[in-house]
Amino acid sequence: MSIPTEPIGSVPRPRQLIDAMQDASAGRLEPAAAAAVAEEALRDTLARFEATGSPVITDGEQTKPSFATYPIHGLENLAPDGVTIPFADGHTRRLPRLTAGPFRYRTRAATYVTAARRHTALPVKQAVISASALSLLYPADAIDGYPREQFLGDLVSKYKVMPPGVVDPSQVSTDFFAGRAAMVMLSTGALTFIREGAKFPYKVAFVPRQQRNAAPIGGGSMVIFKTLSPEQREAAWTFLTYMTSAETLGKWSRATGYFAPRKSSYDLPEMKSFIDQHPDALVALKQLEYAQPWLATYNVVAVRKALEDQVQAVLSGRQNAADAVRVAQKGADEIMKPYQEKLAQPGAM
């Protein structure tokens, strides 16, 4: 019985190609000679994939210097001491560090597709490095004259590593299900929806990091107003007790994907059974170790919108990073002005 497959990603390189790449890097082999060895390895890989009968094939990334850094290989504004990426099997890869702006692509993934088409008439797949991975090139300490916001703006507006502008939230999961997006960042509350809607294997991971892990958190509050009658307060307390019980929160967590706010929910037999079947439900809970404080200030919704509008302006190419920071600060200051004036009055504190 045949099983339809479509390969993607790297396959082992032949010994002669490994030696040629190492010799070329060390200056012991002319680039043209190394390119000839790589071309033969490419031709052989494609021929072997064709022989399997697969309707869609890949070049096995034979000629890429690295699956992660091929777009920037050879740029002069890079240093070797960037972020280290750990893999599940224990090995690591270290990215370079951007030392100066501007950021530029040197080689696009389409280059490898064009090269592969010289040796095959079949459709060719090509792995493309994600925007989140390339964002790790920017160092923790800012680069003089090239702020992080401009770097992210260049990634989007100049080099098209993600759709420009504000992405419709409802479209994100649709693109993921349809195979148009390889990696998406969604609320933990979308996990059950993804689990039920994805007809392919997927993985859940922490928010991508640069120098350290971090995760934004959110949520709502339950309150009992002091103006209620004693009977209403008692009824409200009964409702809150039910809503915040370990059983209710566990059921809510299983139905949505949000983590249960009570630790005791995870001690329940039904929760333990659910975790055994869906271990990805623990990812958000484990990430709480790295949670950062929620932005809380006067008129927080309006202040956040002032900041987010400018982030979106940069991603849309309507604003450069420096101007966006100034406009965001000015907008937040205007919103905060009544609060600041009130605090400045005698006896306010």
C-alpha cells in the first residue's frame, strides 16, 4: 500500500558536498569548484526524490548554507555571537547578531526554487525561514541609528516576510488551516479551536524569545458591587463561588484552551486524563513562569490603543519607527493628562 507524501526541509548531504563547503569556507577550494559540487548534489537529490514517485519534491536544502540564515549569509553587518536556539534532541544552532542597520536580504528562498527547476519539471517545495526567527537577529541592546521598531518594519515592508498591515484576527487561523501560514501567534483561548480544526500535526510552543523568555498575560475580573442589597450580595457570592471552583475552571479550560487559574483544577481526575491526551494544554501553564506584568494605568484601554495604533502604522509602512514612537508617546501623554493634573492638586496623594 502506498502512502502519499510530500517532503519538505533538509536531507543529509553527501560527503563530497560537505567537504567542498568546508574547503570553500576555509579558502582551500575555489567558489566555482564548490558550486559545481553543490549543483551535482542538487541534481542527484531531485532525481532520487523523483524516483520515489512523490508528486511534489524538494531540493533537500542541499545548497543552503543554513536553513535559518540563508537569506543573510555573507552580509558584512553580522557578528557570530547571536542567540542560541536549542532543539528537542539536545543540539543547538547559534544565529548571527545584527551589528548595524539597515537589515537586508541577500538571498531569497525563490533563488533555490529557480535552481531546482533546472533539473525537474515537478512542483518543488521550499522551506522559508519565519519572520519570528529572523527577528532574533536584532540584539538585546539597541543598535545606534537603527531602532528595533525600524528593523521590524523593514522585515515587513521591504522584505515581505509577513503580510503587511493589520492582519484580520479571524484570517490568521483560516490561513493556518489552509496551509498559507506556517506559524501563528494566537491567544491560548484558541487552542481547542486549533486542535479541532487542524487536519494535520501541529505543535504548541512558548512565545519566541531573544535573550530571555517572556509572555504577555491578560484576563478579566469578577467583582461584587458594594451598593447591592444583602440578598443580591449573597446571590453574587454564590455565583462567583461556582464560577471560580476547581471543577468549573477545569471544564472551562478544557473547552477553550485557556489555563485554569486554580492549581487545584489540575489535581482533578478528569483534568489529569485530559492532560494525558492533550499535553499541549500545559504549554501556557508552564509559560506562566515567564509572565510579565499587565500594563495597568489610567484609562488603560485608550493608552494601549495609542501604542498599538503606531505599531500597526509601522507594520503597514505608513509611519517610520522614530515618528511612530513620538506619536505614541504624545497620544499616551494626552490621555494621561487629566490624571496627572488631578495628582498635581494639593492633597491629591
